[in-house]
Amino acid sequence: FGYEPWIISTKDGGIVYGLMLSDGPVVTIMDMYGRRYMMEQEFVERKKRLSFSPMPAPQDFALSEQEVADISAYLLQVNL
């Protein structure tokens, strides 16, 4: 929850794609580069929540089972 991508169309023909941070009198969208776009609700033409995630699926990486195990072992050792 909270990480669904949205496409916002503005009345002047602009399009913003990203995560919706607020949806009230002021709509705030954060794009994939971390930039925030704030606009008044009346400036918004259309809002559409997308049904797919911007994150790639695990199979898109074409990693072997050993590579996944190696990455997991490394992450478990790193003091995050």
C-alpha cells in the first residue's frame, strides 16, 4: 500500500508519473527520481492509478538460484 504508481494529467496538457504522496486540495506526486510535484486539485484533469508496479519482477533479472543465494547472504551480512 502506498507504492502504487499514478499518472496525473493536467489541464494544460502535462503528464506526471509517480507515487501519490497527497490527494487533497493539493496533489503531490513523487517521480522515480525523487522529485516532488505539487499542484492544486483544480489544475488536475485526470488521475489514474496503474495496476502494475514500477519495480521489475524477480524473473526479469534472470538470476540463478546460486546468485540469489549469494545476494541474500551478502545482504544478511551487511550492517544496514
